[in-house]
Amino acid sequence: MPYQRRPSVEIIKFERVGLQYSTGQTVFYELSYSFFAGTFYFLTGPSGVGKTSLLKLIYRGFKVSEGKISVFGRDVDSLSASELPSFRQRMGLVFQDCRLIDHLSVLDNVALALKITGTDTRRSRTYATELLHWVGLGDHLDNLPLQLSDGQKQRVAIARAVITRPLLLLADEPTGNLDAHSAHRLMSLFEELNKMGTSIVLATHNQALVSAFPYIELSLHQGQIQAKPPLQNRHPRDYY
Amino acid sequence: MTITKKSFIQQFPLNQDVGKTYLSWTVGLLSVIMVFILTGFFSFYDPYTDLTSEPSFTIEIPFLSENPDHSSVLVERVLVFLKTVPALKKIEVVEKDDLLKLLEPWVNNQSNLADLNLPVFIDITVDNSIPLDAKLLTHQLRQISAGIHVEPYGRWKSMAKIHHRTFQVLALGCVGLILSIMMMLVSLVTKTFLMSYRSIVDILRLMGAKNAFIARQFQTQAFTGCLKGSFAGLILGLIMVYGLSILPQIIGLPILFEPLLRFNLLPFFLFLPFVTAFVSTLVSRITVSRLLYSLEQ
């Protein structure tokens, strides 16, 4: 049955998940947690606690050592090689290092994401142009990523991640290299996306950023998730 | 900037990669070798077809140095006799000029050629439908003159057949070897491309690109690179073969090498670059798919 976006629907479900690196280090043990559709989550914890690993488990960058992860109602580990691309097309990924393609223009970096889903080049570029204007990069369409600042690169990466209207957005330390003002601008973009129905899991070790926004904080500690409800009366201006 | 003016998005910067040029040049060189082998193959094939048509013999009437006039009488008698044999379909006296032409390359002083006392050769072709007793024919001819020698072509034909088969197998083997080298080359270049742009491959996979999407640009590069290289090699090879065939006439050497370049073979040769390009595309696709599959595990 196709997945439908409803607030009470579990979009990601961890069931007694264990992850052990090939070095023998255990990252998660018996981890169980459910993420709901349309919700904004902060994933926090100090560096090395397993935030990136948890995100990788969701988009199957890693395979679980034990237990089961369901995303969009499908057991991630049971996905075949041919099913994996369409599975990943339903989610957007944003990384701290942006991972833009250096020889492509800003416009083509974003348009490529649509082209992968089968949209023709012309339409892909049209949509990408609109989106880049929305993220404030309308004047940089033909620039190469190397000609952009870190904040601008992150905005391109976000535009690339959301152009396909994904159900789920996974962002790994997207504000890691940014100053407070740029970080807030990116957070505004994420909030806009969330309002449009996209579920967001944003990994960060920036506690000040988390404290400034009224969203669920999932703190990783000793391989387990501790959920903290959002504090009331928070406002982004408290952050910067 | 004109980056966005292109009608397509090249996710891999293969056009700027020297590997593409290297592939075209190597395929071109291999195509030249393939043209040489195939031209040799076709040149050898045609004379053999003539040889295998019908059984034939050559009757050699030695030159009688003590009585030259008697030689021509002897030839007349042999011819009269041969006309009475019903199994003979064709009787043809080899002209002295033709013999001299055959000897030309091997004689240094051309003026001595005319003074040579040559035997007379009569080629006879046997009608397949009427049985001929070759031994009896030889016996009857030797009754006319003891020095007459009958040379059956059967032995030469069987030898020619063996040589022909050997050459055929070797030629096809060489063509197969060249195609294998081309396939290995395309596979190697594709793997090198793929590993060079591993970071882009990883990004595309995370964006949900299918293997076919990632492979497409490598396939296109393999196709165009091999098609260009193969066409260039074909044209160069044909020019070289033609040059070699007319060179002896230009510099006045005897014709020892005469490749048969005929227009009816042209479609076959023109087809070769497309076959090469198609095979390269397949190899490229398989290489990318296998490598991506192994990365996925």
C-alpha cells in the first residue's frame, strides 16, 4: 500500500536496532523509536555519538547489525538494489560538506536531482531556477560551487534535496560551518519545508540552535535515543 | 558564463578527460590492424574459390632442344589427341608471354627472357559429369612422347585448402583477439573513469540515481570514442592497404602483394565501426553495472 502523509503515521520506525562497526565498536544496541510524518526533529549529541550513523541507517548508507528499520512502511534492509534508487528518491539528503558536483553550475546541480527522477532537462532547469530564487540564489545560477560561500553552498544543497518534494529530509550538521545569521536563514528554509509537510530530521551538535526552535529534540546517549519535548515560548531570535 | 546553455547535464566531466582521447587513438590503431587482416582474408579467399571450381590438370610438354621444330608438332599431336577425350571440358595452351610474365620478377636481366627455352603447358579442365581415368590419360599421352608430364591439381588443391583454412582460422582468431583487446580496453577505461569520479557516483547514488542513469554517460563516451577511433582507423587502414597495393607499380617492383579492395566489400568495412561501437557500449554498461553492484554490497 503506498505511503500517505498523515501526522500520526510513522514515517521511520526503529525496532530493537543494533549497529556495530567492522572494528567491533557498538554504536546502537536495542534501539527502538518511531518518527512521525510531518514532524521536525533535532538529533543532538556530542561528536562521535552516532548521529551520522543513525541517518545513514535511515537512507541505508549502513545496514543494521540486528533489529529492523522501516521507512515509508518498508523494511530498509529488505530493499533490493533495484528498489534502492526509488526509495532514496523519496527522501532528501543534506550534508555538512554539501557534496555538490564541482564542475556543474549551481542551476545544474539542483536540476540534476529532478533529472534523475526522469524529468527532462528543460523542465528540470525551469523548476530549479524557481527554487534557487526561493532560497535567495537567483543571481548565482551559472556560478560554480567553488565560487560560492559556505552558506550559499548549503542553500544549494538544500534546494537540491527538496526539489523532488521529498517526504523526508535528512540533514547532517547543515549549519556546522555557518555563522549564526546564515544558520538561522537555513533554519527558516527548513521550517518552510516542514510547514509544507516534509518530515525533517536535522542532526546537529549546536545546542544553542536547538534551544532556539520549538521542535522535538532527540538526544543520543550511549546508543539510545532520549526524546525531549519542545520547550514553549521559544523564538529563533533567542538564538542569534 | 554559458554553462547552462547546453541542452544536457553532464554529471561526469568526461569530455575534459584524456582517457577518452586515449581510448579513441588505441581503438583507431587496432582498427588499422583489423583492416589489414580482413583485407588479407578476402584477398586469399577469392583465388581459392577459383581453384575449387572443377578438377583440372596441367600437361607439360618438354622443350626438345635437339629438334626445336618437333616441339610444335608434338604440341599439335597432343592437342588433337586431347580433343578426342570426351571428359575434357576445356583445353587451353598457356601462352609463352604469360609464362614470361610469371618469370619476370625472378630474372634479373630481362633481355635474356626471350631466349629461354620453355616447355609448353596445356591446362585442361575436366567435366565433373563424365568420369576421367587420369592414369590412363597419362599413359596415352606418354605414348605420344615419353617426356610428357601430367600434373594433377588435386594435391595442390588439398594443400591450398589446408593453408586456406589455417589462414582463415588465424585471421578470425586475430580479429577476435583484437575485439577482445578493445573490450578489455573499454572495460579498463570505464573502470578508471568510474573510480576517478567515485565521489560523484556516490552523490548520484545518494540522490537516487539508477545504475542505468549513471552508466548512460559512460556508455555514450564509449560509443562515440570507439566510433570515432574505429572510423579513423578504418579510413587510414584502407588508404594504407591501397597505397601498398599500388606502390610496386609506382616504383617498378614486381607485384608480390595485391590485396583485393573491391567496392562490394565496402559496406562490410563500413559496418565494422558500428559493430565496434555497439560492443563497446555493451561492455561499458556491463562494467558500470557490475562495479556499482559490488559497491552496493
